[in-house]
Amino acid sequence: MSVDQIATDGISLTEVAAAKVKQLVEMEGVDDLALRISVAPGGCSGLRYQLALDDRELDGDVTRDFFGVNVVTDRMSAPYLMGATIDFVDTIEQQGFTIDNPNAAGSCACGDSFH
């Protein structure tokens, strides 16, 4: 694990991704937004990731702080996300959040769905 990344209870958020989330929260103008990460049926591989800024607290949510950003996962998604690392890339080829998930048996070309 690199120094710029902290892992707690399976999910980790890099410092770069945390900075981007903070920027997005500032743009929304609402202080108590968290990054909600979940897994839903769909996509070409069977499951797909969902990332959203959210102010809800649902029964069974697991919340962790990474570099000042609250990351929330619901109890149904947590097993699929154990060990996953959320990062943000900004290169000439790609821009956006990426999820490196060791639980994914395979993924599609778009990188948004897995099985």
C-alpha cells in the first residue's frame, strides 16, 4: 500500500480521489455530502459501480473517513467492494474515477461493470 492511500475495512480512497471529491462537494455548495459507493445489477458484465455525492444515512451504512472525505457503502454492496481502491485519473487518455477491485472476476471494456 502506498503512503498516499489509507485502507479501512476493505475500501480505500486515494488522496488524489479525495481531493477531487472535496472539489465536487465545494461545487455543490453543501458541506455534509459524502461519496456513496455501491454496486447494482446491470452493465455488460452483470454488476456495475455507482458513485454519487449523497447526504442520506441509510440503515446498515458503513462510513469511513479518507483524507477528510466521508465514504459511505451500504451493507449489500460492501462484500463486493472489499479491497477495492477508488482513485481519480486525469490524463490525456482518461479522466474520471477508477475502481481497482480484486473481487471482480472480469470486467467489460468500459470499466464500469464487472462480475
